[in-house]
Amino acid sequence: MIKLVAIDVDDTLLNSQGRLLQSTIEVIKKAVERDIKVVLCSGRPLAGVKHFLNELGIVQNNQYVVTFNGAVIETVTGKTLQKSGIDKATYEKIDQYSKEHGVDYNIVDENSAIITSNLNVNRITVVQAWENSAGVLIRKPNELPEDDQVIKAVFGDEKDKLDQVEADVVKTFGKENYVVRAAANFLEIMHPDVNKGVALEFLKKELGLKTAEVMAIGDERNDIPMFKVAGTSVVMENGSAAAKEHADYVTASNDEDGIEQAFNKFVL
């Protein structure tokens, strides 16, 4: 019996217009009413998923959310269970890399602020800030307080640009950090011990759950770590080929009631 479902947000939980399907809302509410843990696992901060949690009825103190691609594990009411960020030296190196290679970036701090030193803020960063219910702060690394906690850094740029630099970013930062292409326009750098799988494993132990009692649903490469620690792995039809290689089941797309189909097959 499935007791916890971990669900990626963008292009999985949400349809291609960034909205919840009515079928998704109804099936998740049924699961929550049966005391099943429904854990949104996203690259966004809590502020960026809060309105979806409310719409889904996931508001109880004993429900959890994984944010910043696993860097923060917290209750849906904001009590932090675990948090891991990147250090100031890494942030400064990322800032310098952005200038030298002409690729735009931003960091996200523990207060969900989107911060960049890029004076010409691109559309990717603007959309990211809007999705996270945040503004964009233009700051150089030395203009931030020493105790400011950087949760993750994001090279956010056009797909072709990220395709050009991805291998070099992995080579430059990958030995000491977790680097993942979270989406076509996002190449993210986080604490080396952070990913969605590590976060899901933490929750399994915290809640005393067996692997067979956990299901994960996603669509992209940054979801693969949680597929590896879940008993059942579901990938959306619109998901990447890399993600589908790890699927126990490929459900319908995010526009065609894929979440409802997966819940009806494995959970309810």
C-alpha cells in the first residue's frame, strides 16, 4: 500500500499552462483525506508552491514539502526539518563564470529572494521570480550580508546557450557540488549532498516508511534520484527519455490527466 507520493511540480503536477487540472485536484484531495502523504518536490521555494498546496488541500501540520530540488525539507506550514546551501566561495565563482562565459544566472536565498549581478535581467529570471512570488534583487556577491544563506544557484538562459556550457559547468562545479539540468532553461548548482532522492530518503526514515510504500512521479533528470529510492516510479508521457529509462510505469501526459491515472492505478 502506498503511503507517500512524491510529485514533481512543473510539467508533472501542473499542465503545460502551469495550472492544476481539476482531475489532479480531486484525486489528490481523496488521497489526503485517506492520510496519505502527498509531498510536492520542486526546484521552487515554499512560496512558489504554497498556492498549489492550498488548492490541493495539503495544509496539515503532518504534510511535507521538498523545495529547492531537495535543499530544504519542511512541513507545509514552514517548519524546517533540514536545510543545505552552497558556500560563499562557490557563489562568487559562479558569479565570475557568468561574466566570463556570457551566461545569465541567479541565486535563491533562504527567504526565496531571487538575486543576480546581471544588470540586464533576462526573461528566464523574470519568469522564475514570478513563479516564486518574488522580486529580483540586483546585487554583487560583496553586497550581500556575510550570513546570507544561498540555497542554490541557477544558470537560467536560453536552451541553446545552456547546451553549449552544460558540460563545462559540470566539469567546473560538479566535483564539489550537485549540478543538474532541471529543465531546458535551468542548469542548477546545489550543495553536494542535495537532490530530491536524498530528501525523499530522509522523509522515508523520518516517517518510518518502507520503500514499497513510496511512489515518485516526475518528468525530468532532476527527478531520477527520487525514482531510485521509491518503490514505484512513474514518469509522465511528456517526460524526457532519460527519466523514462527509470520508470516502472509511464502515465498519460500532464495535459491528459496523467496524475489521476497514476493515483487510480497505484494509490486509491
